Amino acid sequence: MKTIISVYKPTRFLVDLSKCTSMGRLVETINALDSTILGVDDGLVYLAGTMKHSSFDSSVPAATLTAKHLSGMRYNARAPMPRIHDCQLDIVAVPKPEFSINICKYGSSDCASHGHETVTVKQEDQILQLKKHLRNTLGLLEEDQIIKYRCLNMTDSAYLLEKEISENSTVVVAIKVEVIFHYKQWSTTIAAASDESLFAILEQFADMAGVDIDMFSLRFIFLKTTGEVADYAQAWLPDRTQLFKAKQVFGTMKENGLMNGDEIQVFQINDKGKRKRDDEDEDEN
């Protein structure tokens, strides 16, 4: 279990507030000076008051009860300015205990058509807790989910905070697909997201097989497929019973009708050009 450490380090600047009569005008004045000071979607709530007086008497988190909000649900643009003592106004940022993130369902390729779900998470949550939220929202078991953020797969133990997943971030949840590959006397299972390209999975298998096989000589047939082929993939996949070259593949696992437990038989076809080059190398030696 990791601990969240919040460091409250001030940013100091001078500005004329003589014409600021409301919190909305205060926000406009600060944003006109530097639009990055009051962060947007950074998981923080900004509050204004004076630390020398009642606004921040006890502790910084207690300010949420007494100071004037500059952001969040309790921000009121028409609210009057807080009292300024000794020409000093203090603005404190405190982490939101909870925030909302966007969930792109069933893989990045389906984002536009399926839209987003919104899930509320806690700042101390790990990816595993996010999966539990999604189980309640989408009905997907945790072990059947693959979470991606910025095109990277997230591990269950990763914290949202350390992966910079904050307010209004968009993460992708894809269905995990386990496909069994057979090659000679060897079989192995590769787990991937349903929106992963089939070509990338074949490359992964070739890497696992090592020097024994490469993408130029790799051929395969579908031993078992339980899903439907999408229109996008039918251009190259009119008949799933024939022998295919790895280089002619395109589309995702889902688009090619691959689902959990499906099987692929892999072959190595001797490439005449490669064999000729190997023979020439042997002659030189």
C-alpha cells in the first residue's frame, strides 16, 4: 500500500484586485495573468482566503469548510470576494477525495460508436479498484478486463495518481481475449485486448518462437473461431478455412472474429529468397 503525499508549495504573484468584486472576477483576473495557475481537470479544488485569519486557522484540508471556492461543485462566480487582510490573499489547492473519469468501452476502435461511460473513483485507487467499479457498471469481471491509458496497458497494482489519471481523463477498457497458438508440437496461449491488431499478436507469437520462425515465413490457419468477422476485415478474410500469410493480415482481434478460447495453427513456409541468401552466406564462409 502506497501513501499519497501532498506538498502545498505557494506560487506568488502581484495583481490589482481593486476592481474584483466577485469570485468570478477573481478567477478571470488570475486566468488572464496565467491560465495554468488554476489547473483544469487536475484533481484539485482551489480555495481562497487568508491564512492569518479564520479561513485557514486549523489545517489546509479544513479550508474546504470556510474558504471561498475557486473551482469545483461549491464554486459560485457571483459570490463576493473573501476579506483581504494586510494586502494578502492566499489560494490553496487541496486534492479532491473523489473525481470522475471517462471510460471508453470495449476498445479504442469503438469509442466513437459506443461513447463514454463516467465512473467516480478515489484519488488513492489502484487499477484493480477501477476494474471493480467497471464490473458494477459494465458487468465485466475484473479478470476479463484490460485497462489502457495513453495506449499503454495498465497493471492492476498501478495507482491512478502515478499514471496521471485525473479528473476527466479517458481510459479504455477492452475485453481480454486468450487465443491458443499451435506450432509443430508446441502450444501456447497469448492474452491480448480485443482491440489489439491481429498482426501484432502474430508478431508476438513469432518473437516467442525465437529464431525458429519470422513474419515473412509465417503462415497460419484458423482452427477455431467463435466470433463474427466484421465488414472491415472481410476484404482480406473472405474464407477462414484457407492458409494465410501473416503479411496480409489487418484488423483487430475482434474484427477478425477471434474470441476467448479460439485457436490458430501456425506453419513455417521456407522462403526461397531467404534460403538462397542463407546458401550464399554459407558459401562465403
